[in-house]
Amino acid sequence: MTEIKKLSIVIPVYNEKDTIEKLLDKVLKVNLGDIEKEIILVDDRSNDGTIDILKDLEPKNPLAKFFYKSQNSGKGATLKEGFSYTTGDYVIVQDADLEYEPEDYKKLIRALYEENAQVIYGSRFSGNYEDMTNLHYFGNKLLTLITNILFGVMLTDMETCYKLMPGDFVRSVKIKSDRFNFEPEITSRILKKGMKIIEVPITYRGRTHFEGKKITWKDGISALSTLIKFRFFD
């Protein structure tokens, strides 16, 4: 049975001045029992005042580690850097907005203990989701369907942020995607490595572009090409 002694939580941050403090507070409050939490925040050169907030939070939160990039390069590049700082047995990504509920870490960890799997995904579509636009709903569904066809699996939410992955894997995998196409690339690499993915239902509340949502239809096209690339050519 898999045992987790330390969970690394990697938080990529870009222009999240309205949510980052509350999000960090939520992550800090999650009680994982005997499992140690390692919280790593990496700012992708925010320009809306987020950096000032992070630097104010830093001395008040000794349990978290703060890193600041010298230039903006995208979510995938930020996660690659964040992964390099981790030391946990397992790693999970936490977006800096409030769309996902950190208390759901417990569901993913429980499934890791109970199921014969190396990777656990938190599925929005088998759980409770709200305020997801039609564009994002159908885009996510289509990309997940294509993933299932290409790799012969039965996932419901390939694009989910909550992916609980072995630390050794994320620290050694060579991620090439710098932007939001990180999600299809990491899924492709997990499946091509023969690692089994189990999904558990999670809670999700989407936000609009007005509220700070950054992903667009162009990222959906990029995700599709990434799936094909890493299934057949890489």
C-alpha cells in the first residue's frame, strides 16, 4: 500500500491579488493528520500587485516557501520550476484562484490508499461543479474524450488541476509545455509510462474571465495538438 509521509503542494501564481491570501489560508488549514505539508508558491512575474501581497505574507507563513521568477513564462514553466523545489513523496498542483477546494486533498489521498493506482485525479464532472461556462464545459469534455480515444482509458476530467502524482515522477519528467498545455502533456506522459489513473469526485466553482479566468479557446486548440504530439511523436 502506498504511504505518504509528505505532500508537496505546488501553487503557480500569476495576477491573483484578490484570491492568493485566502487560498493560502485554506491550504494551511487543511489537516492531513500525520502527513507533512510542503507548500511551494512560485510567482510567474505578476504585475497586478500580487508580488507585494506575497512578500507581505512570506514572513508571516514560515511553513510555506515563496519563489519569484524574473520573467513571465507561463503555467507549465512555473510548475516545472515549482516541481524542482519539492521533496514530498507525492505532489499536487493547487491553482492560486478559489475554483478548487483544498479540503479535497483528503479524498485524493484516501483513494491512493484504497485503490491500486499510482496517480489520482480529482474529477469535477463526477463531483459538484458550478459556474462553468459552456465553452469550458464542452472544451474539457472534448479534450477528455480525445484523451480516452488516443490512450484507451476512461477518464472523465483530463484537464483537472488536482492531479496527485508521485514526487519522484514529477521531479524527473521532462515537461516541454510552458503554458496551459501542461495538463495534456503530463497526462500523456503518465499514461505512456503505464501508470494507472484513478479519479475521485471533487468540488469546483468556476470563475469568469472578468473574475480573472485566463484560459481561452486558443488554449483548447493547443491542448489538442499537445495530445496528438505526445501520443505519437514524443
